[in-house]
Amino acid sequence: MPELDTKTKEMVAIAASVAGNCIPCLRYHFKEAMKAGCTKQEIQEILEIANMVKQRPAQLINEAAIDLMQSVKKEVDHDNE
């Protein structure tokens, strides 16, 4: 089975570091990616994609919290009638 090249592995590792909130990992893999030939532009794109993916669960939990707050308000309003 063919292996990923070092540059690709480091690109994946940067995205995983962002997703895992691991600053030491990000620092390490950023340096390794640069050594492996990644450009700043490639890393910027990786960071943008990782952040988009990471923000989706936060958006969903936020929506769930808003829904819960609205349901509580409806119950309180109903009880006050």
C-alpha cells in the first residue's frame, strides 16, 4: 500500500492539531511542514479548512442551546397564562 509523502502527512497533522486544540502539536507540525516544502499559502488554506470544519460542531451546539432556551421561555410563558 502506498504511503503518503511527508509533506501530505504534515498537512494532515496541522489540520488535526487545530481540530485537537493542541498548540504544541501545531507548532511542531508547522515547522515540519515548512521543512517538507509546504508554502505559507498552503498552510493558510489548511488552517482555513480546519477552522471551518472545527466551527461546525460549535455552531450546532450553539443552535441546540438556543433551542433549549426558547423551549424554556415557551414553558414559562405558558405557565404565566
